[in-house]
Amino acid sequence: MDVDVDREGLEAALKGLGEHELFPCDPALADTAAFCAAYGFSPGDSANTIVVVGKSDPPVYAACVALATHRLDVNHRVKD
């Protein structure tokens, strides 16, 4: 994976959509509490994203974003 190309694509996609910051993140810190502790973010300033792929043909994709202070029941909410 070419990190520079991925970063350029993300920066291009986010251009003009508001303030943001991209930075490398250790995959071992995927747990929200561990991420917040390691990088100095509060849960109230963090969000989790889950990408869901439907079983239809062609498949339908959905990105579900929830504040880290909230829970998301993907199995039921996404279907709704």
C-alpha cells in the first residue's frame, strides 16, 4: 500500500469539507479508549466508523459514523 497515494486521495476527497487532520495511527490502538489515551483525544471529540457491505447484487455499501460516546447497533440500525 502506498501511504502517500492514499493520503493524497483522502486530502483531495476532504478538500473544502471543513477542518480536518490526517495522521498515521497504530492499528493496535483501534479500541476507542486506547486510541484516545495514546493520541490525546477525548471520546467526545472522537468518532468510530464502520463500513457495512450489503448482500444484494450489486452490493450496497454504507459508512456508519457514531460519536465515540454513543453505541451503534449495526445489525438493526443499518437495515432500517
